[in-house]
Amino acid sequence: MDNKQKIIHRDIKSANILLSENWEAKIADFGLSRFHPINHTKSTIITNNVVGTRVYWDPEYERTGNLKKESDVYSFGVVLFEVLTGKLAYDSVYTNENEKGLAPIVQQHVKKGTITEMIDPNLKEENTFTLSKGPNQDSLNTFLLIGHRCLAEKQAERPTMKVVIKELVKALKFQETYKDNRRISLEEILNATQGFSDKNIIGKGGFGKVYGGEIIRANGPTPIAVKRLDRQFGQGEREFLIEVEVLFEYKHENIIGLVGYCDENGEKILVYEYASNGSLDRHLGDASITWTKRLKIGIDIATGLDFLHGGGYPVIHRDVKSANILLNDDWKAKITDFGLSMITPLNNEIDFVIDNVAGTPGYCDPLYIERGFLTRESDVYALGVVLFEMMCGRLAYNEDEQNALVILVKQCYKERKLDELVFEGINDKIVPKSLTTFQTIAYQCLSDEREKRPTASEVVLQLKKALEFQVSNFHFHTSLFFLIKELEYSLRK
């Protein structure tokens, strides 16, 4: 627009918005535009022929022929709701209900208080690349309010474009603040870990090293575990983004909490809540971890998996193992390490065909290894391996055989000798009915046929039964055990 004239575009629509390689929007197609002297006493142009694209038409302009800059504002409001819904204003889902398309449907939903039902479900997947988890509520509310004001029936009730810009900038700031509130500076992480000092290392894995430390938050010093991804171990951008996405989106008491992340200076760092008792694999052979405690840990793991598998966007972890189960002060188990996870698109069957099989030998579903088919049952198989690790007090693999434990379990099951595998440090304190219930569900997890494996939810149910048998009969069982020991001692005398 020059110093003397202003322009009313008259055909604002998404098809007339072009995008550069940097996704900068440029308005195009001025064939229907009208010039208007900037100092003209009237701001209205009277037209006999209403032109433009009908589903974007200002209703007052359509009805009276009065063309004003507010007519463009109305059309822009339609475009805003196209962006929000992910559908064109003339999509049949709207025109089948109202020939004027999207705008009247928006008005209906606003009146009913159901406008959020129109939001494009794909906006929830935005975090895969932006480290955001979809619209922040304040950002969304600001966007909806200004978008709806643009669609006011009367031209006089619509905002100016200056007001629209101001409100959209506000919505953007809400979103950016929301997106960045988990970003932690590299300087803060370096201070917390003493410059990634070897003295602060609390763990190592296929991703690199984990460091312990503290960061200062509003409520005081917060203990943290810092996972510094090392590209030489194959952990790249994709794994980093997936883990951030899962931990942002999927919050549960049995999923490790994400304090924040850092992606400065080429670093890829994840900052977790601190689990003071470390990973489960370190405690398998510890006799002080009672059978009751082991059952509770198993319930926690299965509950976490059930949560991941059962959401609107189910997650397959793909690397369930005792080293990826962390234990806090209260010995509550939390699943961690989501770098290999797969997130299922909305309404898709949970079945992936994978070219590069990933995971840890000894825990991997053999059907996944052989055929590349990844399903929730692949996680359930790995859960079964972890359950038997807890029962046997040993890792799933040894130096000679990656599947050593599973091979041994299946052999002993056929020979009805599973009880012989129970860790001797806890063997004499297990109620038989509790052990049998545990063994039955854990062995079902290892079934060669996926259809015969239980769901994580079913595992939770059976482990709770095993826990109930253990707790309710423990004192009777131990009393009987010591009575038998006394009798044996008396007979020997």
C-alpha cells in the first residue's frame, strides 16, 4: 500500500497465501482488489457485484454489497480456523451441513462450547519435530478468541488487523514460553555435573553416560540424572526427539519424569528426576529385596507399560529390560530410556514392520527379531523376561548365551522344575500360591505365539493376585516353615 491509497484484497483465502522456503507467508492474487484513497471520508465501497470465494465471504458484504477492510478481516478469520482445523473451508464435512462452509459451523461450536472438538488431531503430534506437545491452553484460548472475533456477523464488531496481529503475537509468546519451559541451559548442566566430571558418573549405556547432580529450582536444590547422548553410540536426533516427546506427553508415576532437556552447541542432553536406588539390574541378586518388594516392582513396570500401550497414541517401548527400570527412594519402579520407542499414529493398528531390529538381545521378542513385526506384545515378552530375572535373581544373559535365562526357564517349565530357579536368597520366604500365580503369568508373556501373550493390564491383575496371596499368607507360611525346621532339628538330635 502506498502513501495515498489503501487496498481491500477481496479474496483472502488459504489458496492465495503462498509460503517461502522458510515458511514465511505472502499474500497473492490481487485481481479482485479495490484501491481506496487513504483520506477518503467514507471507508465503505459500495459494489453491485459481490465477488471472491463464497465460503470466505463477509456475510454483511454479501448481503448489502458494502465492501470494507473488515471484509478482509472476516476472510482472514476463516483462514485462521482452516489452520486450526486442518480442513479447507469448503470441505464436504462442512458444506454438507451448511452451504457456506466452515464459518457457520465454527459459530455453532462456539455457542455449544465445543469448539475444541474441531481442532486438527495432528496438532497433538506437533512435538515430534518442535519439542512442543501441541497447543498450550493460554495460546489456544487467545487464538480462538481473536479468530472468533474476526467472524463477527457485523463489520463494526470485528477487530482491526493491528489488534489481530497483537493477539496472535500474544498467542505465539504463550506457546513459545510453554515450549521452552523445560529447556535447561548448557551452563546450568555443566555446573550441576561439575563439567561432566567422571566423579559424577552414575551410569553408562549404549547411549553414553549418565551423570548425577543438582540444579536450583524455585523449591530449592533438585537432584537430577543427566543423560548425555553420544553420537558414536548411534543415538542421534531422532532418538533424542522421540524421548523428549514421550516424556513430555506421557506422564505417569511409573514413567521416569523429565525435568528438562538441552540442545545447545551440538549437545543432546536429557535431564531426568533422580532415582536414588538406581536401576533394577543392580539389585536382582540382593536378598534384602524381598519377594513382596519384587512383586510390587513387577506391578509398577506392568502398570507403566499398560499406560503406554493404552493411550490415544499408544507407545511401544522396544527396549524393556531391567537396566531400563529405575527405582526411587520408595522402590517405586519407573520405566526409562525411550530413544527406541515407536509412537502409533491415531487410529492406526499397532503393528510396525521394522527393517532394522533394535533392542537388547536376551529381552527381544523372537518374532520381532525373525520377521521384523513390532507390536505391544513385543514389550510384553520383554516384561516376562524381566519378571523371571526378578524371580531368579540374575540377568537374562551371560557371556556365553544372550538368551540364557529364557532357554533355562523354558527347559525347566517343560520339566516342571521352575521352582528350582528361584533365587535362593528369597526362596524360603515365598508363599507357594503367590509363586505359582507369578510363574504362570510370567511364562505366558514368553509364549511363542503372540496371540497367547497377555496384555500388560492382565499382567498387572495377576501380579496383584500374587501379591495378595503373599501378604495374606506370609505369616502363616513363615511360621510353618520354622516349625518344620524345628522338627527337622529335633529329629536329627
